[in-house]
Amino acid sequence: MSENATPRDERTMYIDPHVHMVSRTTDDYEAMRDAGVVAVIEPAFWLGQPRTNIGAFQHYFNMLVGWERFRAAQFGIRHYCTIGLNAKEANNEPLAEEVMDLLPLYAAKEGVVAIGEIGYDDMTDAEERFFHEQLDLAKELDMLVLVHTPHRNKKEGTSRSMDLCEEHNLDPTRVIIDHNNEETVEEVLDRGFWAAFTIYPETKMGNERMVEIVREYGTERIFVDSAADWGVSDPLGVPKTAQLMLERGLPKEAARTVCYDNPLAAYGQSGQIAEEDWLNPPAIDQRQVYSGNSVLRGGRDPVVEDPADRRKDSIIIE
Amino acid sequence: MDRSRVIELLDRWIAEAAPDEGHRWVQEKQEEIAGGAPNRVFYTSFSAVPRYTGKADLDLSAADREAAEEARAGWRPGDWSVDQAGRSRLVLSLPSEDRDAYLSTLDRVFTHADMNESVALYQTLPVLPYPKAHRARAAEGLRTNITAVFNAVALHNPYPAEQFDDGAWNQMVLKAVFVGSPLYAIQGIDRRANAELARMLVDYAHERWAADRSVTPELWRPVGPFAEGAMLDDLERVITAGTPAEQQAAALALAQSPTDRAATILDAHPELRDAVQRGALTWGRLAREAMDAADHAVENAA
Ligand SMILES: [Zn+2]
């Protein structure tokens, strides 16, 4: 193993609490499992281009609670999701109304850990309207909320998101504010919310900055995710960040807290994700079929065992 | 069917198997739904049941199983889990006076159901109002490739034998053989046997043999009463050269055939013939022994 290769420590477990696996390949699942990722949470989001009819949302939600969960299980990874209408697509109001009508059929299904990711994108009136309506839904169903904070106007958007949650009398310990940075972290923690950080190349956080945030703010209510999706992103964002924390002199417990314990504590409040799910897992059996499909094709042997360390990437993501 | 008795039993079993607050939650929700709450209340509560009741087995006593049978012939909730009972209970609280509105709500929840929800819905079929209205939906459930969902329709369920025409029935039995679901668990398997099904099953056996593969001995059960001509040649071959379980199955099938030739073939195997006549060899016993053997094979492989 080269000096920069991803570490393989059998005792280290990670959770990636924000990753869009429908856009990722089986290579990614294998690499994540090899790096120690035991569970992933897939927030409902947009797909890079806006959907134009309700059936597309229905199939997407079905995928999150069915096929993708099965696909992950084939690689020994437990898959959970959040259900919600994202901010970008809230701007098509007639369609957004139909989605609001569909959400009650998916929000409380097994393995759905929160309403999300919801929030602001351009901070339009339509975004605000469906943000409110979905906070009502979360309140009605006694569910957690995952808030996506905007890329532009982030500081104001983040404050305003927390204002809305408070207006709806949501307990801040049951709300996860995601995509934080150095500008937003202090207020989010001061107001008692969970602060998630997305290690995403170029546009969000690099993991060297993340190490410094943990050094400065500690580990309480802070956790890390990859938000890997259909863009240039890294599904090993969580394990690489944990490794970098160790290399930069932070204690092992700190890495474990922000890359495993905290996301589990935050989303565990839903009652839908628990450590036993992967500590006592069903055996990996890639021969299982779901809806007539196996992940395997072309007669490949149905076994997943130690594919050689094929990733020799640097652990630094910038 | 005594639907109010079904509901009473479900309420008692949920109270016994769910935590107190889970049981109270189901009661609250069923009252809201029965009282005409908006559909979203039904949809969200139906999904959320396991969050409140947990998923323990009902673990019904022999007396409870009898009570179920009395309330609705063929109703078999004995092996259900408490969340399945809770979901059934909520479906049974939907107001059904307005037939169209009722069926459209039911249709919507079926359409969007995940795997465990589908299982609970199909298990509830035999106690729903408007039994004839669910035939297409039940047939849809058989087209799934998720075995748990298929089994919820096909096994331990009186609905198919009561409502399916021969076409749907025959497809169901053939698929049960194909996916390895036990035929003894199909209610009405003997009563609904027919000549066309016998032909389909024997054709299937020939396909398997041509590929050098075996078929479940239970395949011969619906064939027996309609076995004639070339089918008797097959049964003669099986009773002579099959595995012990296959030989027993062939004996049972031959004993059910009304033809003289079947009796002649069976007479050449007096031990098997006598076992059938004494009642020592039955389809039920054969199926149980086959299941035990399969369990041992799994244990030995593990
Ligand atoms: Zn996302």
C-alpha cells in the first residue's frame, strides 16, 4: 500500500450520512465498503435537471426505499434515506403541489430517517412556501428534518432556515443543518442545531479546512458527509477526512465522533437507523434478486471479497 | 365472514404484542381514519405502524388460530408480526360506504407500497369489503418478482381459491412451483385442481427434465386427479426411478387418478400403495418432510 492509499483498518467504521448513491456505480459501493463505510443516508434531492411530471418523483422515491436499498445491501452497506421536495424543484409550483400530495405516501416508510433535504436555493417565495409546508409535515409526523443550505447567500440562508424551524417549534436537536462552512458553523452550534459539513471538491468544503474546524469548534453536534452525487465528487469523503484528521494530529476519538458516532446519534433519533443493523447484518448474498434483477450480470461470481486496493488516490480532497 | 370479530381479534393481539404506547397510537389512528380524517392520515399512519408497534411476532395460541378460522374461514394470521396486524387494522378502519372512494384510496396505497407494506396489504385481502373488486390487484401481486410479496397472495390466503378464475389460478400454482413456494400452503390446492393445470405442470416437469434438473415432488399433487395417458407414463417412471420423496409423491398422485391403469402401476409398488391406503403417507406429511430436509441441507452447508 502506498503512503497515500486509503487505510484499511478492520475496526474502523464510518457512516456517510449524505450521499446520492443512485448516481454512483458498484465500484463506488465496493470502495466505500473497503474503506469502512457501513451505512449511508441518501437524501431525496434533484437529479441535475428538473423533473417535469409527478411520475418521475414517484419512481425516484420508490427507488430510494426499494431498489437502491437492495443494491447497497449487496455490498454489505446499509442504506437509509430522507424524503422531501428539494428547493430547486419547489419553484415549479404546480408540480411541487403534486409532490406535496405524494410525500405522505413515502415520508413515514421504514428506513426513512428524516424529511429532507429541504430548504432554500435562490430564496424565492415558492421555496419558502414549500419549506414551511414540509416543516409542518415533519412536525405532524414527529420526524427529523435535514436542511440543505444554499450555495449563494449561504450565511443569510442558513440563519433564515433556522428561523423557520424555530417558528415551527421544532426542537433544534432534531434538525440537521447541512453544507456548513467556517461562516455558518458558530451560529448553527450556538442555536443548538446539528452542523453537518459536506466534503465536496471545489464548491463546498475541502477536508483540510474541515480538520481545522474540528480543531477550533470541537466535535459536539458536528459531523461530516460526502454528498457525492452525479457531479465531480468523492464517495470516500468521510473515511478520507477521518484519516486526514489523524495525520494532522487530532485524536482518534475525534475522528470517530464526527465520522460515525454523531451522525448515528443525530439520525438514530428517528428510530429507523441503529448500530445493530450493521453489527448483526444479514449475510451478503449477491444472488438475491429484487424485481427480477441482480446487481451482477454476465455470470460474474456472486462473491464480494477484498477486491485489491484499487484506489490509490490522495486522501486530501480540495 | 364476521368482520367485526376480525377487528376485535386484531385489537386484542395488537394490545398483547405491541408496547402500550404503540397500541394506543394504533387505536388513536384507527379512530381518526374511521372518523373520516383526510386520506393523508391513513397513508402516513399505514407507513408509520412499525415505528410505533415494533415488529414482534404475534405468536398466536392454538385457541387464537381457531378464533381466526371461526371469524373468517381460511384467515391465517397465526404467523403475522404485530406491525402487519396493525397495518391490517388501519386498512380495516377505512370508511367503505362510498365504494368508489374506498377503492381509489386502497388503490393508491397499493400503488405506492414498499415491500413490507405490500405484504401486509395482500395478507389483508381476505377480510376486505368488496372481495370481487380486488381480483386484478391480487393478480398484480402475483406478477411481482419479490417472493415475499408473491407468497403473501398465494400462501396461507383463502382469497385466490375463492376469487381467481382458472387462468389466474393456474398461473399462480405454476409460479409457486417455479419460485419454490410450497404448494401445501396454497389454500384450495386440491379443490381447484383442473385438467389444464395438470397439463401445464407436466409440461414444466418435462422442460426441467430436458435440462437435467428435478422438480418438487409436490408438483404431482394437482396432477393426480387428472393424470391420464402420457402423464401416467411419467408417473410410472417417477415411482420406479425417482428419489424416495418423488416415489411417494407419484404414489399419492396415482392413488388420486381415476384410471384403471394408475391402479395397476401402483399395485406394482405395494408398500407405497399400502402406506397411502393406511393414511401413513399424505401430501401434508410429504411436504413437511421435504421442508425439514431442506432445512437440514441449509444447516449442513452453513
Ligand atoms: Zn444532497
